[in-house]
Amino acid sequence: MLAKIEDWKNSKKHAYTLDISLGGMFIAVDKLLKKGSIIKFEIFLFHKTNKVEVYAKVVRVDDNGVGLQFLMMTNAEREFLQDFLNKILPG
């Protein structure tokens, strides 16, 4: 099952990143996604023009949010995300 995050956004749902790494992210959402779902979405980094498009699997669902495991990302997008993480994480 592939859920399109664009459809989800158009239905006035919102998500906020709580934690992110090269392997995945944990997001707070106003409506939980089903564990096992595969979704495609964009992560905006630095500015709204800088984004990484990823496929992710919902691997955890709890009262605080949803854990996502990244499945597919190009090498260029992975490098861009790594650069972002290097800038925001304490060295």
C-alpha cells in the first residue's frame, strides 16, 4: 500500500519533525498513520526550495507520533541530508 503524502497534506493534516537521521525520522502528527504503510513525501531542509524526496515505511506508532524508516533516496539526496545533519547536530 502506497499512501501519497500530498493527499494527506491536502486533507489539512500536519506533521512536525521531532527527530531525524540518515536512517529515518520520528514525526508528531495530528492523525496517526498505519504501521506498515509505505509513504512518499518531501523533507524540506534549510529553506522551502531545498528538499529531499523519500519513501519511508511506518515502523512505529505511539501517542507521541510516528516513526519512519527511509527506504529509497538517491545518493545526491542522501548526501544533501547528511550535510544538513552535519550543520544542525553538535559536533
